[in-house]
Amino acid sequence: MSQVIVCGAGIVGMAMSLALSQKGIKTRLLAPRYVAQANLGEAYHPRIYAISLASQQLLSELGVWSLLPEARLTPVEQMQIQGDQAGQLNLSAKTGELQELAWIVESGEIEAALQKALMIYRVEWLDDKVIDLSINPTTNPIVHTEQGQSYTADLVIAADGANSIIRQKAGIWHQSKSYESKGLVAQFTTERPHGNTAYQWFTDEGVLAFLPLPDTSDGHQISMVWSASNAVAKELESLSQEELVSVLQKRIGHLSQDMLGQLTLRSPMYGFPLTLEKSGMVAQGVALVGDAAHRVHPLAGQGLNLGLGDVQTLCQVLSEKPHYRELGDIRVLQTYQRERSVPIAHMRWVTDGLHGLFSSQLEPIKAVRNIGMDIVAKLPFIKEFLIKKASGL
Ligand SMILES: Cc1cc2nc3c(=O)[nH]c(=O)nc-3n(C[C@H](O)[C@H](O)[C@H](O)COP(=O)(O)OP(=O)(O)OC[C@H]3O[C@@H](n4cnc5c(N)ncnc54)[C@H](O)[C@@H]3O)c2cc1C
């Protein structure tokens, strides 16, 4: 019997299994097996992440960062944030005496590197899907699978994403608020180089971000993340790819104030519903990590980074627990919950607060948010604070 079963093989679940195995805690990963989409040549994986320096450090400690191909990593050396009434804020790694503020990496590359590391560390992967969980205060939890198997362990860790079945079956409280918008992602070739800068525009039509990618033979590349209202998303999603090319290029060119010149759509567009979610995170014998535990608005690009923060804290709490307590002991798990509560709440307040401030159509609020940006732009100590927050260090 393993001591821990991690359910879900997204980046968070794989990192969790690897971290615990490296600490000598016998861990099995339970999730449908898949081959990560890496090495896509001149194409890019549709999910692109801004990885904070804190997450980079964790992936380095796990031996995963060095498995990522350098040619597919882009350092973010600057962030340029624009309000909707000429307010502007520039953050530079140099101001914080850093080499970069974050890294832009394709999801498929991180997944492939994690899969390699799991093989190197011989972490057992059970290729199956969780359909139920039995919990009882006096015995270990039992996970039931689609293929009719039952597995037990001292602790079940749910890394099975936003619709976590483990969370539901364990009866852990959960709240969800819809932003009534979708995160639209697509890749563009740009006329002008991005200069390793991540751009963000807070506009009347939602928050738009450009994440820098390595150039291809077509030219300079960026990944767009646009949180657009459900109505706008629906309208765009109903277009043919041909129609989308002209509509999206024009609309995004306008919202980005033509900052990078002519934009050429280079990929299909994908949409992800946006929600704010929180949960109780633990029950006897069960802990939640990643999107199973919480979700935030992607405007700060921090959802995965929060999940990797869960991995680091839970691994530390479990490996340093008193020897007389079991891994699934609720008192041990509550230490994890307490330690994560502040960083998760901070990120929720920042992302939800910014979303609220910039989605307001009231003129006084519009003015205040832009004046606020200009004031911050002139105060070096606040800029240094923001740089620290962006890097996660
Ligand atoms: C538009 C957008 C942009 C974003 N950009 C960023 C960014 O730049 N930086 C950042 O840090 N975050 C970003 N995020 C957030 C990030 O995508 C998520 O926080 C992250 O993917 C969560 O990872 P996870 O492993 O917890 O969950 P998931 O990636 O959802 O993985 C869950 C896994 O569990 C498996 N699973 C599901 N059900 C079962 C079951 N019953 N049994 C077994 N396995 C199961 C699934 O197959 C899947 O592999 C963004 C989000 C959006 C919507």
C-alpha cells in the first residue's frame, strides 16, 4: 500500500507526486495517462503560462527545470501595464535587481519534463479515473475507479482540477462565483518585437495580455490572453476561422493600441470559463491542491503558481510532521491549510479587486484607477514591492 495517492495528472498533481516521492514518501499517481504535447517545432502549445521565479525555484529543486529545452523558454524582463485612460505602469527586472520577473513556458513542455522526471524517480502511475471516494473517520480513505479498482492510502491528495470529484465526495465546502466572462487565448505573429516584455491592457472590454514567445520563421510571436465577456466570447466563437482572423486581428490591434504593429492570427482561439473559487482544502485523510482547492482570475497569471505553492507547502508539512501523527491526520492537514490561507487570500483579493476596479463603468472610478497607476509609476518603493509580488519571491 502506498502512503499517499495523488489523483489528477495536471502540472500540480505531477509536481506533487514527484515532490513527495523525492522526500521518500511512497506515492502513487492516479489519473488517465496521456502523452504531453511538447516539441511542437514552429507551433506552440495552446496553454502558455507565466511561471513566477518562486515556481521556477520549486521546479529546479524537483529537477524539472533543467529538463526544459532552453529554446522554448522566454524570460520576462519587463511588464508594461496600461489603464484605459492613459494611466501606465512599467515594471522592470532591473529595478528589482533581478535578471527576469518571470518565465513564459508552454504547458506541454512542463508536462513533458514532469513526465520524464516521474519516470526517472519511478513514481507509479495508475492509468485510471476516480469515480468515487469512501471516507470514514476511523479508517483510511478509499478511492474507487472507473475500471472497478479500489485503492487506499493514509492520505488522498486531490489534484483533479476545478471540478474535483474528490472534493465533492469528501464533502469539503466549496464556493464558486462566475465572472460571466471567458479567458480567450490565441497566438499572433507581431510586426514589432516584444523585447521580452509582457504587456497588459485594462480596457472597457476586459483585460488583455500579450505574453512574449520565442520568434519563429514567420517572425515575432506573442500569446494573447483576453478576458472577454461571455457575450463577446460567444460572438467570436461562432465565427469561422477565416472570419475570426480579420475580426480578432482588428479588435485586438485596437485594444492593444497597435503597440506591436500589425497582428497576424496564427492559431485557433480557445476559450476557458473564468471563475473565482475557494474551498475548505482539507478533511480527515484528504487534501486539495491546485485548481481543486482554489481558482483566481487569470489577470495576474498566478493560478498555476498558487497550485505549485500548495505543492511546496504540503510537501514540507507532510515531511516535517511529528512521527506520532499519520499523514492523513486532520491536525497535520490543518497546518497545511493555515499556511496556505494567507497567500491564497492575498491573490484572491488582488485579482478580484483589480477585476472589480477595472470592470466598473463609473467615471470617478475610471479616473481613480488611472490616477492610481500614475502615482504608483512615480513611487520606486511601491514598484519594488510589485516586482517582488510578480516574481513570487
Ligand atoms: C486563460 C487562462 C490563462 C491562465 N494563465 C496562467 C498563467 O499564466 N500562469 C499561471 O500560473 N496560471 C494560469 N492560469 C491558471 C492555470 O491554468 C491553472 O491554475 C492550472 O492549470 C491548474 O492546474 P491543476 O493541475 O491544478 O489542474 P488541471 O490542469 O485542471 O489538471 C487536473 C488534472 O486532473 C485530471 N482529472 C480530472 N478528473 C479526474 C478524475 N476523476 N480522476 C483522475 N484524474 C482526473 C485531469 O485529467 C487533469 O489532468 C490560467 C488560467 C486560464 C483560464
